[in-house]
Amino acid sequence: MSDPKPIRKGRSARKRARAAGPPMNPAPPGQRGGQYAPLSSSDVSNIYTAALRLLAELGMGEVPDRLHDVLVAAGAQPLANGRVALPAALVEEAIDAAPKSFPLHGRDPARTIEVGGDAVHFGTGGAAVQTLDRQSRRYRASTLADLHDFTRLQDTLTNVSWFTRCCIAGDMPDPWLLDVNTAYALLRNTTKPVATAFTLPEHVAPLVAMFDMAAGGAGRFAARPFVKAHISPVISPMRFGEDAVDTVFECLAHNIPLSCITAAQAGATAPATLAGFLSQSLAETLASLVMVHAIKPGHPMVFSNWPLVIDLRSGAFSGGGGEIAVMNAASAQIINHLGLVSGVAASMTDAKAIDAQYGVEKGLTSLAAALAGGNLIYESSGMTAALLGASFEAFVLDDEMHAATYRILRGVEVSEDALDHQGICDAVLGEGHFLGGAATIAAMERDYVYPGLADRDTPRTWEGTGALTAWDRAAARVDEILANHHPSYIDEATDAAIRAAFDIRHP
């Protein structure tokens, strides 16, 4: 048995430290990625060269007239078959002009994050049409009430750096009501950086008016935009989508940061070979970058190249597995090589329940993306059922997973103090253990992440406290948060003005 005396000293010291202020976070968001490189430098070069060749020779199809004129003015070349070629010089001009880092503003400036470089942040994405019901543990149609609850739940989660609406409010009867009430849910329930989608381009201007109201006056939002837009202006394979391109023009006119997402599917809308897929999807995302550059050079854009996989036996989208893990990691590596702000997707488990498949698929895909240095890892919080579903319990479990991942990224600091030669000698020649020592107490707070949901009890203790599963513990945590966290980040006067101006269906 260990001498209890030093242990008591350790507990007292920890109590004094906690009383002095909030506990230290040993591994906060923004840890450095890039340790995992699935591609060699020559592989990266070959894929990039292949992408440039596709853009220069095959070019892009279905280019809307308005964009066609802008691209040609910037140096693109019309082809005889109606497609538009993007020469390598124009592509590299767009890469050079693109911001290599920029802030994603929160309405609370303390929650703003700087994206780019080698910093890794987990966040959300998705447009789940179903929600895993907290009571029945079965899937049902997502509602506006779910979106409000998801938003205020994640508002409390340290390791979710930004929030994109994770579900589609299926009880909103038309696109305008969906967009306006989605935007309101984000404004009301969080001050983190947020993102949304605009179903139609004509929705952008009125919603920016709402953002101005929340920010305190006309023009305030454009001066410090705290909402970014998720847009997919390129449709695989190798063509533009007119409505999304029109939305890009509107967003750029209102200074909204963009996440231009390419979401090709291997074996369906892109080659089944991993290298071929990466070259095509890179070309498509570069086309989005050239588009933004031609319209508004230097505008902040997250280069969101998301390789997606289908199960070639059935044609069903597969959100978890080794292939999607390595391809999103490779995508992050390529984007970071180009010096752009990288967005990839991970943790899109195919599992429907909070089970072993859920844990394996989320863990391996999110860790691979983080180790490869994805700046923004989308879909990584709360998503289930290959993006068809969202789960409240998944949000809190994923937040804890991200903490462990950030700790892995932090790595091991080696110094004379950390090697602690004298401390080892003193312990070996003295009490024979390190419990309660000053270095141990310091390391406990500084170097270790302690889970709040993962179970570390003995089997007997676990049985005696109800033999709860991770799903059970997560459910209790969700209940606690939603019962107690009821933010309203819009003051009463502004809220009344927004409600007078817009059809708000707050549940």
C-alpha cells in the first residue's frame, strides 16, 4: 500500500489551485497537426500536376453566363465544346492571392478562432434530416426545436470550435422559413463562429440584415462577419451549379467568408482509384478557388475538399472506414502543401447507435484528419448514420474524443525539467513512489486530460453504480446541459425587432 500522507497533500494542493481560478486545459483546440503524411512529396506533386492538367485541358462545364464572363476576363479560356479551361497560371495566381490564414469571428470576440497554418479545430457540419431521439433512441424527422437544442448544447462544449447547423428543420414548410429560422437559432443560442447555408441566393441580403441587427447596426456584420456560408458551387464531375454560383456572388457582395465544398464520391462522381479521385476533387475545389479569386481576389475561403466514399457493393454513402480516413488525411496534406486553409470531413460514422462501430469509425477517421493537419475538420461532432442522423449524446461524446485527439497532437515535451533526473533519484532512494510529489501534482494539471464520460472504474465499482454504458452517461450529461443552459444571446429589444421583421418560429 502507498503511504496516504503525500496523496492527501496532493489533493490539498489541487483544491488550492482550483480555488485560485479555472483549471488549466492541458490540450485546448488549435493544437498543431501535420505529423501524419499518407502521401510522399512526389505523390503530392503528381496529384497537383494531374489536377492542373484536368483544369487546363478538360476544363469546367455548365459555366453560368455571369461567371463565364468573369472567368474569361481573369484569364480563363473558352473551349470549342462549351467548357471553360482554367490555365495553370490562373490557378496558381488564385492560390497565391488566397489568404493563408484568417479569423473566423465569434460574436463574442473571445471565441474567435484563427484558421490556417498547422492549427487543428474540430467543428460541425452536416444537414441531418433525422435526429436520434433522446427518449426512444430511434430516428425521427429533425425539427426546429432540435436545431435550437443542438445549438445551445454545443455552446457549452469546449472542443467544438465552431457550429454549422447540423440538422435540417423538417417542420419548416418552405425554403425561406427554413433559412431565416436556422439563422435565428444560431444567433440566439451561441456566440461561437457559426455557419449556415442559403437555399436561394435571394435569401442572402435579408439574412445579412438580420445579422446586422444582431451586431448592432447596418454594416456591422460586413465589418466583422461572424457567419460563414457553406456552398457547393462545383458539382462533380467537373461542372458548376448555377444556383450555388449565384449564391457565391451574393455572399461575396456581403463579405461573407466561404467554405466552398467539393463532395465527390469515389466510384460514382469521381474515380474509384484513390489517386484519381484526389486529382479530380482537387481540380474541382481549385475551380471554386479560381471562381472566388476572379470575382473578389483575396476573399477568405476555406478550401473544403471532402473526399467521400460509397460502398461499391451497394452504392450507399459510407462515412466510416479506412478509405475515407486516408483520403481526407491526404486531402488535408495536399491543401496544407499549397498553403491554403484546409477543410476536410471526418467522424461521419455509419453507425446508427452509440455502439462499438460508432466509436471505432469516429476515432480512426477524426484522428487521421487531425494528425494530417486539417485546419477545420467538419462533420466531426454529433453526426451519425452516414450524415443522415444527428445525436445529442454523440455531441458530448465527440467533444470528449476531441480532447483526447488534441492531447495526442500536443505530443511529448522533452526538457531537462521534464526528464526529471533528480526527481527520479529522490523517489527511488526515498519513499519509492511519485504519488503526491510536487512534480506529479504539476504534471497532473498540466499534461493530462481527464475524461468526464469515459469509465475508468473497476468492474465491481461499475456494476455497483448501475453498469452504465457510454450512451447512458452521455444521455445524463445532455439532460443536465439542456435543463440548465438556456442562453439568449440577443437582447430583448433586438429580439423584438427581429421578430417584427422576420417570421420567427421559435419553438
